[in-house]
Amino acid sequence: MIRLVSLFFALVVCSNALSVGTYNVENLFDDIEQGREYREYIPQNKHGWDRAMAQKKLSNTAYAINEMDVEILGIQEIENEALLAKLAHETNFPYYAFAISRGAPSGVGLLSKYPIRYSKPITSPQSRVRASLHVKLDIHGDELEIIVVHWPSLKNPNHFREAAARAIEPVMQKMKEGIVMGDFNDPFSSKSIASKIWAPLETYEGWFDPWMGVYPRWSHDFFGDKKALDRMLLSEGLFDGKGLDFVCGSFGPLMKKPFMKDGSPYRWQITDRGKGKHTGEGYSDHLPLVLELSKEPFECKAKKANIKELFSLKTKSANIQINKAIVLYNHNEGMVIGDKSGSIYVYKPGFSLPVGTMVDLHVSALDKFFGMCEIRALHVTKKYAKKGDYKALMLDASRLKDARGGDVLSYVEGVVKKGKLHTKYGTIDLHVKPGFPKPKENHMLTLERVRVGEYRGRVELILEERE
């Protein structure tokens, strides 16, 4: 049962921006055995979980939350409502709400500096799907809706996460100004469950995923395998210039102390790789995510540039608007976009656009991969109904010597010799990706719409499966 409780009355100071966050606090349990705990959190056993250790975990979590300095916070992996009440007290949040599935070891919650006017669990008939929490907040007269989720872990098949998404879908359809946030256990990609159900997530229409504009893009590190499991999806009402709006550039993971140590989340420490005793140190195996909302109308101010100018930027971070770019090429890891000034490769943008699509783009991050300039983070600010002439932006084989990483050749042919393609316009290296048939030695090879890459200063043709 969910109850809406006010711990004490507090004056909420009006400010220009409203800070919102989500945090998987990693197994926040009390010291009272209820029969649903993980074995490491059963009191008085070999792992050393007792009242003092439970209080230390609570205190560490409270300290981390205070360092976040947010006004609204979604919480995952907290055992019960009584523990959430203690956490709210230690972090000076006057309002909270909680949801848990029957028999689950932990649930989800929301801490707020603003009054909670409505709170209800969202459940699924699937037994492995945890309850989500739907909350309506009063932000100085504006209503902000939030759904806090904790989807089934990655060890479960995808259909369980899809069931979790389907459970909240009816509520999402009615939300005007809203955020769906939490531990999705659904790694950011164009093939994710979230993308499957709510795409396009790269535009302001429907639901927008602000991870699109962030690089590096991760919130969880499993022995070096870094993924963006935690997410915050924003409704289109947060971009319409009315009520509350998203503050452009405000979203991101908190990659700093105390949340990080040695390049990874500073998780709660248990010796012997999680099989030994609690040490009382650390916080969580997830990084918190934060963003800001404001009464000011949404606007993303950016410098206008063409694609050629991207290659001369000296920093990885960017704030560039590219207008009327056209998709020349698409494959499972990225795409090539171009305009009259040139073309550039976009690596794992988190979405896919058909060849010929014309778009305006906001570019926020670039990087070099063994010398090749690539876009690493961008989102779409406008899609045009008219298709662009992508063929006009490709290079002819006669310009082979001018080609650089990010270009696309419309047509080229030559003889394969020792990993190179020998054409009448010159010789170029071949890089064959896994799954693509290896060209036969001393045979003629004809390629249409082939991507140009670059590796340590050497230009090469990339042979790969295209979409």
C-alpha cells in the first residue's frame, strides 16, 4: 500500500531552475529481518549486517543524496517505506512516496521538496516486473508528473523489460509535463526496449531521451562493461514553452566524488567480490542522473556551422547547430551525415535515420578514433518531410585521393591485392568488418555506396553490412 506522507512543513524557495534526479542507491536495507532480503543483508549472519552497519549504509546514502543537491529525487532499491521515511528525514525532504511489489526485496520511492498531490503504484501481471511509482507534484501551481521505474535486471529476457514498459505506457500517454526515470536496465541504444516502444527518442516530439546529447554515455560499470542503464525520458510538454520546460544541456550523470572512485561508481563495499563482509564504505554501483527544469521557455542556443567546420574544433565538447544535414549511409553502429561542405561519421548515436532523411541537428560531442573525427552525441531539432539528394553528397571514385574518414564513395572498382584495392585512381586499404565476406585475392571488386574510414592516418574503405 502506498501512502503519501509529509514529514514536516517546509518553505520551498522559488528559484529559476528546478533540479530533478534519479539514483539507484544499491540495496538500502534496514536491520530487521522480513524474509525477503538478499542473503548479504540478513541481520546477524556471516556478512556482518547489523544495526550499526545498516545505519552506516543509510548515512552514506544520505550523504550522497545531499551532495546531489536536487529538489526531486527518484529512488530505486530501498527496502520499505519506513526506511524511505528515515532517508527523507536525514536529507531534509518534506514529502515522499513509495511503491513495492508483493514479495519483492525492495521497491522504488520519490523524495520531494514540493507537495505530492497524487501517488499510486503501477503494476504488471508479470511476476518478475517490479511495481513502478506514479506521482503528481505541485510545483508552484504547475503539475509535474513523474514515474519512477526499476525494470527487471539484464539477466532476465527482454520480454520482461518490455512488459514493464507496457505497464506504464497507458499512464505515459496521458502525461503532459512529465518525466519517466529510474533504473531501466535497458542499455541506451537504437535497439533498446525504450526505443522500440517510444521512438523516436531523438526529437522533442513524443518522448525525448537526453542521453542523446551526452558523451561519455554511461551510469553503471559492471567489471569494465559501462552502460547507460539509468534513464530520464522527458515528455514533449517540457519543450513547448509553457509551464515547466527542460533546461538545455542540464542533463548528465554525476561523474565526481563521492559517487566515483578510480573511474567507476564507488559502490557499497563487500569483501571477497561481494561474498564476504560489509566494510561500511562506498555508496552505490550506479551513478545518479540529474537535470533541470525552468519556467523559462525551452531554448538550445548553439553556434551555427557546417560539417566541414566540425573537423577544425579543438575540444571534444561542442554546441553546434547543423541545418539541413542529409543521411548518406546507415549501418548497425552509426551513420554518415553530410551537407555541401562535406560529410562526417556519427558513432552509436542511439537512433537510426533512413538514408536520404534531411534533418537539423544539435551536435554536443565529438571525438577522434585513431585519428578519425566522429560525432559522438547529437539530437534532432527538426525533421524535414522532403528527402535530401544524398547521392549528390557522395564522392566519385575519381576523387579517391581527396577522400577522408567520414566520406562515402558512390562507386569504386579495382583489383584486390594484399588487403588493398588497386583502382585506376589510386590504391586504398580495405578494412573488412566481421560478418562481411572477405574479398578474394587478385579478383576484381566492385563497391557501391562504400564508407571511408581512417586508422592512424591511413584512409581505408570499410566493408560492412549496411542497413
